[in-house]
Amino acid sequence: MKTDRRELTARYLVALRAHLDKKSPGNGDSAQGLGRAVLAGGLVTLDLARMHEHAMVVLASSFGDPQTRTDMIKRKGFFFTQALIPLEVAQRATQEANWHLQQRNQTLRVHTAALARGNRRLEREVIRRKTGEATIIKGKEQYRELFLNSQIMQKKLHQLTRQIIFAQEEERKEISRELHDEVVQTLVGINVELAALGKGTSVSLYALKAKIARTQRLVENSVNEVHRFARELRPAVLDDLGLIPALHAYSKSLAARKKIKIQMTAFGGVEALGATKRTVLFRVAQEALTNVARHAQATQIKMSISEISGAIRMEINDNGKSFEVKKALLAKNPKRLGLLGMKERVEMVGGSLTIESSPGHGTTVCAEIPFTHEKTKK
């Protein structure tokens, strides 16, 4: 170590002399390099100060006149300050590491104290349990009562959910009926009146006719949009013609608007299902297709309805991007309630819903609904 110190002292003297011989002050790289060498040699700030003191003594004769001496002192001070930087950085890192170690030790002490308190509580609890069998039995009975109450509450919650979904369907029926019977009829009447107004023969009415024609087109577009909105709320074709025509109509409209290819195959016997189950399948398909159009960035969707042993299976598969199913179902984001609603709808009629999604394979939504005695119904 002494040999290293003497060598570093000589290097320091040479580097300082070279620094002073330069006309420009430089950027301190050589001084910082010496500082790193001192640090690597296991030396400390005091050793570096002694090296600098030795160099000052050796170079004292070169100070010259007072003005030169002042300049030399400033430049030597700059050199020494730059050499100190690596040691200062290392010292700060050591202090920070020590601080973190102290914090961890403090945390460990806190955790140890908490563990000790926990152990004491555990010991008291063991003693209490050993001496209070009657209390334990009473606690079990209370737990059983709470468990039964929780089951009752869960059933009530499911019942409430079903009631909400049923109320939503009734509300959608009413809105759809009002849109068809009032809003659409009003718009059609306006269109008829505008068409009659546009039959004028006066040449001076040319500009007015053009404006009326444009207004007619706007009204026609409004009628179409209202019809589409009504179909999405509660398609009349679902009640009048059945599930398959309703799905065909919705798929065709969605494919045209979103530029997505939708391929559908269906088992005709599905129309033997009751109205409630057919509505469930339609709403599940509507939600799944809407999710694909909004989020999956897919170009193709395949939808199939088939009969399996004792059930109807509906599968909807897309070639879009995947998502984390468990995370989406557990999320508290209200935007994810659609997935929970699909699951609840299917379970409401005794069925099951599974959702699988993986990179490169898109997403598959599969709903299975019991289909037994309803086959013979008309």
C-alpha cells in the first residue's frame, strides 16, 4: 500500500505540473482519473490531501510574482477539487447505502416487534381455545349462520340481477316501440310533406326544390338511423321472425359499418328455444360482436350455432388481438360490465359461458344453453 501511495504521489505531482503548464484550465479529466486511482488503491481523502500538500511544497518555487502565485493557487485548487470528485461520489454512494441499510434494519426491527406481538397474541389465542371449548362451538354456530345468510344474500343478488336484466329488456321493447310508432312516423310525415312541396312547377322555385331535395335526403338518412337504433335496442325481427334472421340482420349491418367479414352458420332448431333463451343468445352475440368491432381490430368473425348433447352451443371467434380474460372479468372498470352481463345472462337460463383469448388466435366466446324438452315446442 505504501508503494502505491508513493507511486500515486509521484503521478499526482506530474499531473499537477502538467496541468499548471497548460495555458487553458482544462476540464479536470486527468485530476478525476487520479482521484479514481486513489479510490481504487484503497486510499481516502486524507491521503489525497497529503499528495496535494506534497506537490504544493515541491512546486512552491515556481509560484513567481504575486499575480502568478494567485493564479497558480486557483488552478491548483481546481485540480485538487476535480481529483476529489470520484472520492466524494463514492462517499455519497456509501452514505446512501448505509442509509438504506439503516432503513432496512429499522424495518426489520419493526417487523420483528410485530412478529413478537403476533406470537404473543397467538399464544393467548391458543390458551383461550384450549380453555374455552364452549366459545369455539358458539363461534362455529355463528359462522354457520353467517354462511347461510351470505348464501341467502347471494341468491337475492342473483335474483336482483335477473330482475334488472328483465327490466332492461322491457324498457328496450318500449323504447323500440316508441321509436317505430312515433319518431319514425313523424319523420316519414315530414318527408311526405317536403316531397309534396317540391312538386311546384315555377321556375323561380328551382333553388327551393334543390334545398328541399337535400332536406329529403337528410330526413331519409335520419329515418334509416332511427331504424338502425331501434333494431339495436330490440330488433323487431327477433320477435317476429326469430333468432337466426335477427342475427343475420345485425351481422349484415355491423359488417357494412365496420368493414368486417362475418360468416355465420346456424342450426335451424334453435328457433324452438323459448323467447327468453333466444333473447339471451342474441344479446350475447350482440355484445361479443360489438366488442370485436370496438377493440379487437379484427378483419374476420366466424359465428356458429350448433346442437350438442342436451344443449345449444353458440361460438363466436375472431382473428383480432387478444386480451387477458381473467383481468378483464375481475376489473372494476364499468366498461367491462358487458362481459359480466354476458356471463350473468347465460347463467340466468341455466347455461355456461367461456371466453378464451390468446395471441395469434384471437378470441373465442362460447355460450351453451340447455336444450331438451323445448325441441318439441312450436
